[in-house]
Amino acid sequence: MTISEIINLFLKASPTNSSWWALPLIQQCYGQCKIDYSKRRILIIHAHDIGDFSVYPNIIDYFPYDLPKKEKYEPIDIFTIPSDTRFDISSIALVGHEVGHIFWQQNFSIIEKKIDDHLKGAYKYIDIDLFNFTEFKEKRQRIASHIEEYLCDQIGSSIFGPAFDFSLLKLFCSLPTNKNKGSSTHPPEISRILQSFDRLKKCKDTASTTEKIALDYLWNSLEMFNNEYKDTKLEKEDEQYLELTEKIYSEGRRGSFSDNWNLGQIWPRIKNELDCFRPPFETVQDNKPEVISPIEAVVGISLYYHGNIFIDSNEYYLLKKNNAQEKKKMLREILIKHMRYAISLFNFVFKSNQKFCNLDFDSSELKSTLWRYRQRVTGGNINAAIVTPTIDPITQYGLNSVDLRLGTSFLVNKASRFTHISPKQISENEEEANKYLNDFFEKIQIPIGKEFILHPHQFVLASTLEYVCLPFDYYALVLGRSTWGRLGLNIATATTVQAGFRGCLTLELRNLGETPLPLTTGTRIAQLCLIQAPIDSSQSGYFAGISKYVGPVSAELPKIENDQDWAVLSNYFK
């Protein structure tokens, strides 16, 4: 690899080209392989081709010359992730395979010895030193490369279970390639396909209750491909490589893998959150919130959606007044956003949970605050007021209000060459929306704990960090905290939040002062005040109505085109 190619990789890993949200997920995968990610730097690049997952382990090793004191440089791993993962719930699980390559690199000397022992046993009848022959070295390298791919599949499956194998099968079975032909670096795809089917079947056969229903549905959706390949026989050489891979994996699992993946534990923790149309940040059915990990989020959402569990239990899907196909499409898009948002904030939420909701957490201290509304039941139905994730409940929850924090998403209004901005055209269709977004607003992502500088008289749209779920018989007002107001910050939000609302709130921020204001993401910036609705409401009212903002997790542009006013006015002028 040349210097220019390496520099190009670093440039592609800039925030605008990066699937930055996946970092906590990759870090957890490192932890499952007992790799210390705190001593490595991880960069992520968008790839444009479907299935283009790859990794450059420790990019410093690719430099074409020796760096001075090379051992002092922290390893830098660069991952490429297809941009299509923004539209696919389960495919991000394939990153587990790429983390397997990091494990392979760190343990290559041990694995190499096992391969050599295997070869020596196979060629023991030849009384010469085979390792000096070029042809033998090439064969040895080919065997190592094939076993590496098999082992990485095993590792990916051990981390993500059925979500990994389902994604791998979807990818391989849909690609128009010769699946029986391997290469010097990759084994035949058919051998990997059969292994994935075998692992998925074992998982399905040993599952119980609801998760078994999901796995059965996954299996049936792949039945056409399974019937196509089930009678295929592997070459004897591939069978030998798989046996050796299994031996290496089994020994590694005893010393190098955290093999604590358990579908039975994941499912009950995440299903309730998905049914209630919340990002999988934490469990809320108990008083003490427990953080849901990125791996749990990927596995749970994959089974929940692809296993069709949502059809009978998701409140959005059940109450939304659209046809089934439209609802399923909209739900998929929202679930993906929810999953990405929950994963992106995992490190912050986990550390907050460790500090404020540890073993000594006592919810009785919050019994006179809105915290008690998390368990609220009306007429035998759950009708809770939930603000998630939980960061610092003792400080955040009051008798009538809950403090909200500044999120990571900003839309900065900017000068334009156009004469005016039309609120109707901003989101008339996707193409127009993107044009207006690029022409009039700059989309900025600020990590938790970093500052956004709001200049005097500048106007920006921001989001709350918290995802708000209101009861169907309470609406809310969003007000700025006086602490910030005294510094000149005006939060002129659309203050009324409808009963039953679900989503992060978009805040309209303006600096009325004469000096710049540094706004740190993650700090408390506004407060949500609950008010009982003056008329009887319905649990289906918000989802069944014509609400324009459903389940957002970032700052959003106005959706005025959805207002019926335009239809009335256009007909009038005609």
C-alpha cells in the first residue's frame, strides 16, 4: 500500500464520510474477543457497494517504510461499512466478521503453528523440509487465508448469533457469483453458506417461546435458498479446513472469547422497548434501568423485525392507519434510526448508568417526582410518561417537570444564494428536501461532551438528547431553563407537545446576547412540563392521526407540506 492510498483512507474516515454511530458496537465486539480497544484507534469509512465490509488491521503496518520507534504508535484499525446499513436493520452484524480479522492478526503466531502442525501431519510421509519449497509456501498461505475467513465467520456468529448468519445468508444468496469457486484468499461461498445455515438451524432448534417464533420465520424466509443448497457436498479439502477451524475456534473460546451470548437473556430485555416504540437504550419495566448493549440492540431488532414479531405487538404498527405494506416500510425506517441512535449514545448512557443507577439506586427517593409515571397504568393499560435514556434521575426529575439535555444533532441555518426559503417546499418530496437541506441548512453532529458555539443572533435547530414518550391523557410544554436564559439563550420551540408523542424534540435555539455561547452537548438545557389534557383522549390518537413528527431522533426540518391548508389553498386558487 502506498502513502497516498493510506492518506486517502484517513480522509475517507472523516466524520462526513463515517458511520461514526457504529463505534460503540465495534468496541463491544473487540471486548467479546478480549481485545483491549482502549489501546487502539478505530476509524470507520462509508463504502458504496453493498456488502463491502472490510478492515485494515493496524494501518501503521501497511506503511511502506519503518517508522521511528514504531512500537510507540497506537494501532489504528480502519473499517469500511456500506452506507446501505442505514437502510438495513441486520446487516451491521457483519462487522463481527471484520473484528475477527483483528483477532486473527493478534493471535496469528499461535494459529500459524496449528496450521503448520496440520500440514506436517498431512505430509509426514515425505522425508524433506517442505517449508523451503515455494509451492508449499503458497499452499500454506492459501490454507491460512481460507481458515481465517471461516474463523471470522465463527467469531461473527458467536457475537451476533442469528443476526449474523441471517445477514450473511441474505448477502451471499443474493449476489450473482459462482458460489462453488474459491480464490487464493477466500474459500468457496457455498461452504460459508452451508455453515451459516447449520448454525442458524441449531439456534432455531434450541430456542424457546417468542424468540423461536422469530427464528422459525427467519428460517422459512430463507427456505428457498436452503432447499437449493442443502444437498451440496463440500470438497474434502474444505471439510478438512473447517475441521481445523472448529478446533482453533474451540480452543480460542476457552481463552480468548467472551462466549456469553444468550438469546434468552437478550429477548425479554429488548422486546418491551421495541413494542413501546422506543430506542433500545435501557429497560424501563423495572424501577432500576439497565442499559441495553449495542449487540443486544442489533440482535433484538433483527429478530423483532425480520421475524415479524412487530405485527402482533408494536403499538405504532397496530395503531397507525395505513395499509400493512406502508406501515411496515415506515416502521423499518424508524427502527433503524432508533437502533443507530441508541448505539451511538451507548458509552455515555452506560457510564451514566454506572454512576447514577448503580446497586445503591433507590427509586423511593423519586416517588414524589414524575419518575413514578414510568410505571403508570390507566384502565388496566400501560400509559406511562417515559424520558429515556436515564442519565441522572435525582437531579433531572422534579414534581411537575423533567429536565431535557442538549442532543448531538444540529441543523445550522446558513446564508444562501436563493432569494427566500419556502417552508412548503422544504419537504415537498425527498429530492426537494435534500436540496433545501443543503442550500439553507448545514447538518452537524457534535459528540457528547463537545461544544457547539452559538454566535450572537445565530439561529439553529437542535434536538434533545432524550427520547420522550407521553401518556395519551397528558400533553406537555417545553420551556428553556432560566440558567441559560440569563445568558441570552432563547429556546423558542414549538412549546406544545401532543399527548401520546414519541420522539426527540426539535429545539429552535437563538442567541439573543452579544457574545458567543458555548453549548455543551449532554447538558440540561430545557424542561418538559406535563399537563393533564382537558378532554378525554385515546391511546391510538397520536399514531392514528395525521401527526407529522413520529419517532424522530435528530433535529428535523418543518413538514408544512403535510398540512391540509395547502390542499385547500391550491384548490381555491385553481
